[in-house]
Amino acid sequence: MKQNVIITCAVTGAAEAWNKHPDLPVTPVQIADSVISAANAGAAVAHIHVRDPDTGSGSRDIKLFSEVVARVRDSDTDVIINLTAGMGGSWFPSKENPALPGPGSDNVGPNDRLAHVDLLRPDICSLDCGTMNFGDNEIYISTPGFLRTQAALVQEWGVKPELEVFDLGQVWMASQLIREGLIDAPPLFQICLGIPWGAPANADSMIAMRNALPEGANWAGFGIGRRQMPMVAQAALLGGNVRVGLEDNLYLSRGVLASNAQLVEHAAGIIESLGATVMGPDDARAHLGLRPR
């Protein structure tokens, strides 16, 4: 059991969920406000995507990231900023010619995926540690060569990579980056469960992936949808940190739409009911080996 637990809030994501939740943060103002409210509710880390304000779709527009980060920093909210670097890896095979990208594809190289990270130098950025089937129609492309380039760049910039792993093979790949000296100690893993077709959101998956992590690694875990809160309890019991938020789950309970702050408060309640405490941003920075604020 972990006695001091870090809560990350993933406030919006990139999935087409905006039409399912009328208050899902879409604009930079809404996203920044949601980060601030989640931090006030107890989240030490905010994992941030941006969306096109006109369409609601996920975006990698540097100007949108810049506005969100500026608004959070200008608010003087004490929260660790974790920017996604996962946009730009989507491939939807064309129905006419599977060798070509179909509608919705957005596949760019490692430097373009990190352009906003280079500009804004957040505390953390995510690295998705492998190529996988992402649902029934999308392939997410993240090759070992891309990952090595990305790891070397964020290491040079002093940004901590959050190694997002969706199955055991991706834990293996991330551990190889560590062995090659591309990830500074202590490494930070995010065990991502329940995304079709990665590892399912259950205790067996989390235990197996936790057991495969290199010695001394910090880690968190999450499940999507109705498995979000059970995986909060599971991660805390197994010695990890936790992630909640509207990127992964839209509901507080069956049929009741949630806010990010409510999901953070619910997670904090689970953690405290298990006899642990929720870690604040300063302690989280020290624990994760981040730069001081």
C-alpha cells in the first residue's frame, strides 16, 4: 500500500467525446479553468490535451497549448503541468487503398509531435511507448526509432517523460530506453488500461505490468470508463499513483455526468479511505525528481 499518492487529472483528451458531455472542456479558457479546478480539488498533476475550439476535435496546435499553459501559469495555481505528446500518431487506413491514410489520419515525425514541448518546456510530457491497434479502425504509430528521438530530445530539454504503456511489450520497450541511457532516473511510467486493444483494466493486468517495471521506477495507473475508480483503488493498493479525469471517463456514477474536480475529489476519497494521503504538488515534484517550481 502506498502511503502518499499523487493524483493526476487528465482533463479533456482527444477522443470525440465532446458531443457526449456538454461541459467537456474544449476551448483554451475552458481547459485552463478545468485544470485549475482539478488542482484546487487535490490533483498535483494536470495532463493536458487541447482541442480545436470550432470542431471540438483533438489538436496539436502550438498556439492552443501556449494559451492553456499561459492561463494556468498566470493563475499562479500550484500544479505540475504534463503535456501530451501523443498527437500526430493516428493512422486510419483508406478503405480504397489500405497503403494510404484515410480520413482522420494525422501522422507526423517525432520533432513535430514535440514542437509544443520544445516551446513551453512543461514539467512532464507523455511518450506513448509503442504502436498499437487503438480501437477497431485506428492504428497509433510510435516506432522505436521515433521513441528514441523523442526521449533524447526531452532529456536534453530537462522535461520528464511520462512513459505511457498500454501492454507488456510497451513496458519492455520503455525499459530498453532506460537501459540505453535515454531516460533519466527516476523513470516515470503510466500504466494505461482498458483501451481497445491494449491490456484490459483489471487487477491481473496492473499487477503484471507493475511487476515488469524496472527497479526504482515511479508509476501511476488508470482504467477507462466504469473501471476508472476501481483502478484508482487497485493502483494505490499496489503502491502506485493514480489518474482520473474526463479524458478517460465522463461519469461520476451511472448516468450522472462528472466534472474533473468531482472525479479528483472522488479519487481522493478512495485514497483516504484506504488510509493513505493525497500528495501535494511540491512533495510530488520532489518524489518524481522534477525541477523545483
